[in-house]
Amino acid sequence: MPLFSCWKDEAGTFAIWKTEESNEALRASLKGALPYDADLSRLKAESRRSEYLAVRVLLAEVCGEEKEICHEPSGKPFLADGSFRLSISHTRGYVAVALHPEKEVGIDIEQVSERALKVADRFMCGEELAGQAEALKGCPEEAEQAALYYVLLHWSAKETLYKLMGEEEVDFSRHLRILPFRLRPEGRFSGCECRTRQGMRYEIRYMLHPDFVCTWSMGL
């Protein structure tokens, strides 16, 4: 399984892998005495098994040892040994992880798909939709591709914010807002939430790739 990218951001570690091996090859690379097979027996779809295995192989590569992943009742993942805060994401052909020794982290990776354009009004507010023209000024991408990236970044960034917040009943179009930005192959923008009493604001970083968009952020 080739490591696509691994980078540091402050004390956080972020990584993306491209999954190409079979599930059998991925399982064979995990040697530790962790409950892999019991977990896999509960996953019926081959795609879900692949995601499960690829995430754990990637974690072992980044951490230098295999780690057991547990889940809170909400579904939020955490490491059994408490060594890092953890965030996980996957899309077709790729998995991504984020780790930080102290801060909450969020990462999201989304396949480039035109479906996002059809449902944009479900997760973007009117101001975000209206800001597209300004965001794409001077953008080197083709107009249609750039517009798709713009929408996908909103979806991905709000998924990242949702993971950071750890709150339930979050409406992406009402409770989360991505502030105006200019689209670039990689960069950063701000996002804020009005779901909690604190109304937190976060810096979100991103990269664009022909296959996916990826966003990540850390708690304050």
C-alpha cells in the first residue's frame, strides 16, 4: 500500500495512503495480537473491510507500531492506549488519518464526484453558494472543475469541523459556516460554528488532487 502523503502541522501528524492491495495482503501485514479478525467478521462488505484494514496499516506506518482503535457511543474513534487524539476518513481508493498528542483533530477526504453539485444546497448556506464567483477569480483550473472543487471543499471542511466539535444534531447548512476564500491548489480558510454556546472559529487547511479533496484542522 503506497504512502501518498505524510506531513506535520504543528505537533499534529497527518497522512494519506492509496489502497491498492487486496484485503488478504493488508491483513497479512498486521502482525499484532489485536482483535482484527473479530472486528472483520462483523463487516460484510469487502469495501468496509478494506477501509478497516487500510486505516490500521496506515496507523502502524505512522506510529511505528500497531494501535487498537476503539469508538465512543457516538462513533468517534480513539486509541485504546490514549497516546494520540485521532481522526479517520476514507473515500474510494484512499484512507486518511490525523493524530495529535494533545489537541482534538479532524480530517476528511472526499472523492471528486459531481454528485456534490446536485446536493450543495443541503450543506451550504446562501452566502456560501453566492460566494463562488469571487472564490474562483483567477483560478487556474477549468471553470467547471473549479466549481466542483469549491463545493467539495465546503462539504469536506464541514465534515472536519463536525469531527472536531464532537456534538450531535449538527445541521451543516445552519450550524457550520465556511468564510470566503480564494480557491488554490492548496491553502487555508476559516470556518465557524454556531451550534455551541462558545461559537468556535477554526482554521482549516486543504489540498486538491485529481482524485480527491482533503481538509484538516486542529482544536484550539
